[in-house]
Amino acid sequence: MSDQIEALIKASKGIMEAKDYSGTAAVRVKTVRQPVNSSSGILANLATGAAIPVGVIFLWQLAGSFGWISPQFLPAPLAIFRALAGLAASGELIHHLGVSLGRAGAGFVLGGCLGLVLGLLNGLFRKVEYLLDPSIQVLRLVPHLAIAPLIILWFGFGEVSKIVIIMSGAFFPLYIHTFMGIRGVDNKLFEVARVLGFNSYQTLHRLILPAALPGILLGLRLSLAVAWIGLVVAELIGSQSGVGFLINEGKQNSNTEIVFAGILIFAIVGKLIDSLFRVIERRFLFWRDNYQG
């Protein structure tokens, strides 16, 4: 992809220089490449980002150890980690986490693929947008919690209803960002395509999709985050397995440590997934200036 982008940039520079030569004002953009952070710089950034959480955990543990806060209201971090270690030792953690990841993955794939396809169609064709986009926008404004009881009424408390709830959340971010990414493509790129004699497929493959890729990847990242949130909603409403089930069970048994352990699992796994997508973004968008450093 980088070779194609560089070729198009060179061609567009040639066109702009030709215009400048003929007396037409040209815009020259100077690209400044920032040096890639060294390993020591990355560690320093991680240490800076961890300063506040580490300080909060330290004060939290200190308050719990001296009895300043009730363990039923806010258990100490060590008690939460002991509960988490007990779940891991018994095998419950792996089982419930695997179930939750499977549900979230299935809902994300189904909802994300549908959002990507409709976003592409609505972004590329005005008539399709006029037909579908108003209805999609109406559905987008309906909250998850409002449609969850209806989905359960239709599909019951089984796996289908949970996947549909997750799917409905994962659909909209990817649809919106794909649609807006395509509509935000610079018109100058279409001028370049006409000068280079690109057909419709070449224009789509070499110009439109690479230019819209930042928006599409952002939509993927947000869709996965919303799918993970939708998983919590689905499992808390009615489930016999999954991390949400652990939280619900801890609530019914007044076991605050298990509730906090479940919340911690959701937070850690969500952060790891988000960090993975940031790596993917850097892999595919390395040619953009804002991803150089």
C-alpha cells in the first residue's frame, strides 16, 4: 500500500508543480518525519501513564489496611487480587473469560461486517444513502438498554439474544466512521485519478479506501469497545456463564471482592484489546505523518 501511496503523492506533486509553472498558485506541503520513540522513551511514557493508577491503588490499600473504609463497601486491592487468584486456580476464570470472549467476538464480527458493508455502500452511492441512512440513524439513537428486553423477548435468554445485543452495538460505530471516512476523501485525489486515467476499481482500491482507512480503523476500534460494553449488558441481564455472570453471582452472594474482580477482568481485557488495535493502526497507517512518532 505504501508504494501505491508514494506513487500517487509523486504524481500529485508533479501535477501541482506543473500548475505552478503555468502561473497557477500551488500549495507545497513539507512533510516532517518524527523519529520513532526509543525503548527508553516508551518505558518512560508507560511509567508516566502508570503513576496515577499506582498511586490510587497504594492509597486504596493503605485505607483498607487501617480500616478507614469498610471491606463490604470497598475491599482492599490485595483482597481483590486474592479473589482473582482463587478464580484462576479453580479454573473458573479461564472458563468464564473464554465464554465472554467468544460471545463478544461473534457479535463484533457479525455487527462489524454489516456496518462496514453498509458504510461502504452508503458512502459510495448517494441513492443508497438516501434510502438506508435515515432509518439507520433512527435506530442508532435507541439506547442498548431500551432494546435489550425486546431482544430477549424475541430470542429468549440463550446465546442468540446475547450475540444480537452485542451485534447491535458493534454495528453503528463502524458504519458511521466508514461512511464519514469515504465522504471525507479529498476531491484533489479524484483529480489525480482522472489525470492518471484510473478506472472505477483503481480509484476505489488505490485512492478512496487508503484515504478512508484511518476512519475505518477508528470505527473498528470503537466497535470493539462498544461490543465489549454490550457484552456486559447481555451477561448481566441473564446468563449462566461469562464474566458478567461472575459479577452477578458476586452481587447475589454479597461477595464484593468477586464483583471487583469481574470488573478488573473487563478492564484489563478491554485495555489489551484496545492496545492491540493501536498496534494494528500503526502497522497500516505508518505512512501518515501523525503515526511516525
